[in-house]
Amino acid sequence: MVKFIATSSLFKYTWEQVAIGIWQRYPNPNSKHVLTEDVISRHIEGDKLISRRVLTKTNKIPKWGERFVGRDRNVLIVEESIVDASEKTITTYTHNIGLQKIMSIEEKCVYKVSAENPSWTICERTAWVSSKLYGLVSALEAFGAKRFCTNAQKASLGFDYVLTSLFRADHLKDHPLTAGSKIKETARKAAEIAKSKAAPILPRAAPS
């Protein structure tokens, strides 16, 4: 059985801005799992820019899944995209070409002008998660679907961060990812100060 997922994300940027930013979405604070990205081919057909890229990603594996994956947890992702300037749509198709027996994830994203506000862009995301590992199909598909939803939220927030840095740099300090980093840094410094001020624990004297 295949798990189907449908989500959407709203970016308060124009379609043209999203079309520029989509090629610069890595790196960002939420993309540390993306190790490499390479363009394999790119050409123009009429008003369409058609590209194919290969990305290398890694993800944390739960303890129970380590025996199936082994030490090499990197996986290759193929991304095919169509930027249609006439229709103002960007469509991306991605799928993994490694570890497919354990889990296969096929994703389609369509970025288009928001019906709510023509100055905004909505991304409609659909995905299919499947596994061929006998005896663990249901568990792996459920796990994959849950992780996909979490990663999709992180990816959207990371892309929003990139768009903010490109087109509203003066607002970057207020972005959730920037604020989150500042909170972590403040907490780290506070912990270091508290540790430096703590009285040293002296060893007890041996009984005479």
C-alpha cells in the first residue's frame, strides 16, 4: 500500500521572486542535510525552462532502521523541474534513486500565483511514500509519511528564509530561523557563564 500526502505552503513573495529564489534555496539554516547539488541538464522549450539536477541528501536513521541501511546513509535525489513563464508555474518532480527497496518517495511541487493575493505564491505539494521491505511495509510507510511532513515544513521555512534574505534583507533579523538561532546562542552563552561561575567541587578529604 502507498501512502499519499498533500500539503501546501504560502510564500508572501511574487511568483517572479520565487522563480529566482528557487535556484538559490540551498544552503539555508534548515538544509544541513543537503550535501551536494549538481545540474545535469538544462534547456529551453518555448517559454519553458526545463532542468534536471541531482542532489545528495542524508537523514538521521532511527535505531530500529540502522540494520537495514548500514553506515552509508546518504541518498541520491533526482529533481526534474519545469518553469513555465507563460502560465506562471514552477513544477518540480523529485524521487530517490537509492534505498528504494527500503523506502521510495516521489514528490511533486507546483508553485503558482496565489488566488488569495496575486503578490503571493502558493506551493501545492503531493507525495507518494512506498516500501518493498517485506514484513515492515506498513511501519516504514507510516514512518516515511510522518517524516516527509516534518521535512516539508522545514523545507518551506528554509526557502522562506532564502527569499527573505534575497528580497527583504531588512526583515531577516525577525525571521523565525534567525530568531531561533539567536535564542540557542543566548542559551549557550548563559550556560557557559553559569558554568564558569559555579563553585568547583573539591574532593572530600580522606578520613584520618
